[in-house]
Amino acid sequence: MHPQHLTMPPGHIRPGAFGHNRGVVKGNYAIMPPEGVMDSYLPTYERTVVRFLAAPALGAKFAQAILEMAAGGGTRNAFADAVQRVFYVLEGRVTLQIEDQAPVELGPDGYCYLPPQTRFALRTLGEAPARVLGLKKPYRAVEGYDVPEAIVSSRSALEKVNHNGTEGRTWEHLLPYGDFRFDIEMNILSFAPGSHFPDVETHIMEHGLYMLEGQGMYLLGSDWHETWAGDFIWMGPYCPQLFYPTGWSRSAYLLYKDVNRDVEF
């Protein structure tokens, strides 16, 4: 029996709480299971628990967090700052207002991209809580290309494509694929049981990976780690990586990476 299956009296910690931990933090990767990510609170949000998954303090050049918004929670007031942002709704429903436009409703798998200096407000809708995955990163402008416009959409509107012909794999691009105005990609990668990467990848891009569905084994560096829905992985540049889905159903994760820009010295 796993300790999580035991019923304990209020205030009692289940056996094994100090003997089992899937969380790993190394020099060029980290695994964050949800049970170990502590709560933070920000003055720009009310009735909202922020659980930071990646940040510069970890070694990342972006920040990613889960926003757990209670009913009536969200941004205290509309605000703008110098970073670009992506929000992806995991559970519940929210309203998003961009600049002076009419608010729009986003349900599960709804998302938005906000360029830097975009004033926005994000609030729960109705009397139910919501969970939203948020990412922010400084934007690297490049000569000859304008800053992208805001995007509001849903996973249901995305095309499933297969870039390399390997059976059982698909990509869903949240942002326009191959558009050099963007210095990031946000993609949903899906794997049928038995499919996997054709090679161990080792490349310059860093990743923020949130498991949306299913489970699998992830090779990070020289170590294999079991992952499943709700886990987060940060992969630094040049971290060897490979995913192999396990279980009976498809696995899918939402993947951030930095793209379309030359190296900085």
C-alpha cells in the first residue's frame, strides 16, 4: 500500500513523508512534483496562491508558476510590466481583459499570449476557483521585426501536426510556428503509448515542461525519472533529454522553449 492511500486523523502526517521524494534539483535540470511546491503570495494578486516552478534563482532565464485563484480571486487591478506573458487555464474559468477591450472568458485549455507592456486583468469567473499556468520572460527584440500582438485562443482551435513523421507523436503550436517576431515557443507535445523521441536531444534551448496528461519516463542528463500529470520539469541548455510514455493512454505536456534568437556574449 502506498502511504497516500492511508487515512490519517486531522493534523497527522502520513508515513513516508520524509522517506520518499520525487523532487530533484541539479545544475541543469529540476523536477517539481506538485506536492512539494510551496505557496507564495504577491501584492498584485488577491485570493491567489502562487506556486513558483521556475525562476532565475533556479538558473532559468524565464519564470513559470501555477496560480491557484479562489472564487473572487485574481489580479487586484489591471497592470502592465516589461515582460511578455503566457497564461494557460488548467482548471476552472477566468475572465481576461486586455487593455481597454471587452473581457473575454477562458475555460480549461484556453490560453493567451501578452506582449510586453500589455495592461491586463485576470480574474476567476463566478463562484468557482481556477488554476492557471503562467509564464513570463523578458522579450528580446530583433531589428526588422515588430513586437507580436496579443493572442487569445484555446487548445481546441489548434491543429495537430507531425513534424518528423514518427508515428504516435503530434505537436500543437500555441504561438505561430516559424514567426520570427516571437523569441519563445509554447507547444503541446502528445505521445501515444509506445512512441518516443527518435534520439536523445542535446541542444541550446532551455525548457519549462508541465505534464498535462498521462505519465512517462524522462531521461534528464544520465538519469531516468518517472513523471505524471501535474509534474513540472525545468531543463537547462544542453541537458540531454528523452521522453518515453508509459501507461495505457496518451501522454501530453505543455513545453516552453526559447527560439529564433542568436547567442548572447
